[in-house]
Amino acid sequence: MKIVIDGYNLLHQSQASSRDDLLHLLSKYQKNSGHKILVIFDGTYEGTFSGDRDFFDQVELVYTPITETADDYIGNLVGSLKGSDSVVVSSDRKVQSFARSASLNFIYASEFSKRLEWGESDSKKSSLEQDLHKPWHEGREEVDDHRPSSSTKKKGNPRRSSKKQRKRRKSLKKL
């Protein structure tokens, strides 16, 4: 699985104090998970005209050229990853819409930073599964409602998640 990360977006959402701290966290995560990680940093403020590529341990880094934002770079990259088993990490709506249009899953930067800091593994519940838990049902008894059933009986399991949700949960479990 390939994880494409909006670098500064994740940096501002995480507890890392600098870019180097973030890269150390990502390097540890990459070694534990075995996923390929690509981090794109915005070069519009302090970058070069051609942009740069580098590696930090096994984490691939891309610094965009001054003329291109990281969001635009990710948008172009996501188009080439269409239909693959990749995940985009960003809290930016523009980047998330690029991922949706390419049928890729995305995860919010704050959620991914929690996974980095907690060292969450596949054996723990994913935060997506925790989101499915409804706290307003806690402490309440289940009320058995005896309403007459409608004449149109639906088939299938009513508790089964939609195909889209199952696909997203499956790919996020791999993180």
C-alpha cells in the first residue's frame, strides 16, 4: 500500500515540533508497517524553481517547485494512482476531493497523526470502527418496538455497511 501525505498539513495537525521530528515518526511507522510513504511538502514559499526529491530512510520526500502547491501536485499524482490501493492523508478538502474523484481512500491528518503517535497497529480497532460506535446509545436499554411490518419487505442484512464503507474500512485497516 502507498500512503501519500500532505506534509505541512500533517505537520500542523501532529505533535511534531519540526519537519525532522515528523520525518522520524514517519520513518518508524514505515519500518513497522512496511507501507511505501510519499510525503509532499509545499515549495511555494522557500522552494526552488524545479522542486526537489529526496529520501529520509525509506520515506520518499517531494518538495514542489515554487510555482506549484503541494495540493496541486497531489491532485496530479492522485490521477495517476486511480484505482490503486493507495491512501491520501490530508485534512484539506481540495485534496480529499481529488482522492474521491480518483476512487482512492483518504484519512484526515489529525487521525493519521494519532496513529503515528500512539503506534497503533492493525490489531487495535481502527478509528473508523470506533466512529461507528454511537455514544448516545450508552446506558440505554434496547426498546423492542412491536410495530406492524410494512407490506414491502426488504431483503438483505440491514446492519451491513455499504460497499463504499466496507471498502474504506478494509483499506484503512491496512494502515
